[in-house]
Amino acid sequence: MEGLELVCFQIISNVGGARSCFIEAIQHAKVGDYEKAEASISEGEKFFTEGHHAHAKLIQQEANGELEKVTLLLLHAEDQLMSAEAFKILANEFIDVYKRLDK
């Protein structure tokens, strides 16, 4: 596997890990373990950044006329990227809500 497929799988793998971390953060917050929740958010952000960098590489290739085609795999990778970003936003909101409830 090489080229576009490899980059797509790098995106999918990294943002999938990020999304899992963000869900884990919500679960930690639900039981009041905010330290672990924040650690999970931080770990997820690292995964997300790696996936985002891979995606940015594809955008640069397209801008340079090097990206030949858009595939279903690329669309899936971008969908997963956006989903992970939404989970991060929601995880942070849930953490805030659980903190407020604990007060």
C-alpha cells in the first residue's frame, strides 16, 4: 500500500484513536475522574494532530496538482476526521457539565 491509500489509512487510524480517547474522556468525567478525563483529551489531541497533518499533506498535494483522484476511501477518511473533531468538542462540553453537576 502506498500513496493516497496509505495517507488515508494514516488519517483513519489516527483520528479513530483520537475519537476513542475523547469518548474515554467522557467516561472518566462521568465518574468524576477529571484528571484522567483531561489526560484522555490530551492523548486524543496528539492522535488528532497526526491525522490532521496527514490530511494537510493531501491538501498540499491537491494544490500542487499532484492528487489525481478523489476516492471513497478519502471521503471516509475525511468523514472520520470531522467526526473525531465533533467528539472532541462534545467531550469538552460533557466534562464541563459533569464538573458543574459535581459542584
